[in-house]
Amino acid sequence: MMHIKQLVTTITQQLQPLYDEREAAAVAYLYLQTKLGMQRYELVLHGQESVGAQIMAEIEHDVEKLKEGCPVQYVLGETEFYGMTFNVSPAVLIPRQETEELVQMVIERYKGQNVRIWDVGTGSGCIAVSLAKMLPDAEVFATDVSEDALAVARSNAQRNGVGVTFARHDMRDTDHFPFDGTRFDVVVSNPPYIPASDRATMHRNVTDYEPSLALFVPDEDKLWCYKAVAELGRRVLNISGRIYVETYHDFHNELTELFQQHGYTDAQSFKDLNGWLRFVTCGR
Ligand code: GLN
């Protein structure tokens, strides 16, 4: 029988070849909190209690996956984003903290307004679902090229009790619109933007587990997703409509130029909380 305190220590130790001590402990705590349905302090408070044999068997099985490098969010099948819980599977990118700031920008600008929003490349649906939750007067639409991702996104709308209209759509296809005739006030997107050549410098638990389709773009056409978003925006945005995108810190000059070339005005870049230029917004 193992006590909760021993579990924290053992899992942290077992993950140390993979992560540094702080990160290993963070993963161990996050895993056990979710698995046991406890707050972090409760793991300490109940440190001398032991867990049942059935749960223990499940934990051992999960720890094997964690040791192989599988991200804890995939092992748990869920993660937190904007104060809500989202289902995740290897069909979708794990929502990132920076993306909460993108959501925040849209919420601040459109709070209380009856606007129509399209989330292009919705993945887990984290952007679309949190916008629908926080902007109850808005109508939210979301697309992805992957049916598997859409299934996860739909489950997240349901799990968080919001209505989002989903459709499969390849953003490259600027001739066919999934919601024909619908005009939008906001097009928001956190598309794939990591140049493929960066793969070599990234952590194995990202590159081996998260969908390449959601992460990488070819070095020779790094901005293709933003071109697609810009072209879609020209067709579907209202006169006063705006684009909000997340991007790579290196892309800002090129990206603001790209939007200007597509006829957009007022292109502005914003930094994330870590001080990296991360978001671009522009008006139609
Ligand atoms: N929009 C989703 C997110 O922000 C998916 C992003 C992606 O797969 N590139 O997490």
C-alpha cells in the first residue's frame, strides 16, 4: 500500500530522467490532483492516507505512459483552459496559456455585444468554447480540417454547456464557406505556426505526441495559414469586422505587412505575459 505522500515522491522521481525536478513535481501534483479529485493542499493534508488497489493499478498504468513522455494532459484526457475543463486527445493540440490571452483580447473588445465569431482551426475548441461561455450574446462558429479534432471540440462545447456551430473546413479552401452567406464581426485563429526546422529543438513530449498538423508549417511557406485567414476574412468579415490571431514572435513584421497587403487597416501586435510578441489584430 502506498500513501499519497509516497505517491507524489515516487512519481516525481520516476519522471526525473524526463523533466527537471520542479517540472516533474508539477506533473506529479497535476496528475494526482486530477486523478484523485483533490486540490493540491488536500494531497498534503491527506498525505498519510492510502489509495485503493483499483485506483493504484490505474495510476501505475498511467505513470508508465508519463515515463514514456506522454503529456500529462493526454494521460488524464483533460486540461484546464480559461477556468474551464476541456477534453483533449492526441487528435488535438493541448491548449496553451498564451491562447487564454488571445481569448481575453476578444472578450474585452466584445463584452456584452451580439457579435458573430468564427474560430478558424479550432482544434480542441478551446477558443470557440471559452468565447461562447464568456460572451453569451455572441454567436460562435468554428471549423477544423480534422474530423477527429471536431469530435473533441463538440464534446467540449457540450461539457461546458455552450452552443457552438461546428463544421469541417480546410482553411486553404477560400472558395467554399461552411456557413455560406454568414457574415462575421470577428475571425479568430491560433493556427499552426512553428517552422518545421524548429522541431529538432523542441521537447520530445511535444513532437512525439501532439499532432504535427496542428503545430508545424513548412519553412518556405511559414505564413500560409495567416494568408488563408486573411483571404477568408476579406470574404466574410463585416465592414467593421476584425481579425485576431496568435503567432510566432519572429513573424510580426511580416505578418502585419501581410494583413496590410490584403487591405486590412490598423494592424497591431501585442506581447504575451512572457514578454514575447504573440498576437496580431487588424480591422477590415
Ligand atoms: N485553436 C486551437 C488552440 O488554440 C488549436 C490550435 C492548433 O491546433 N494550432 O489550441
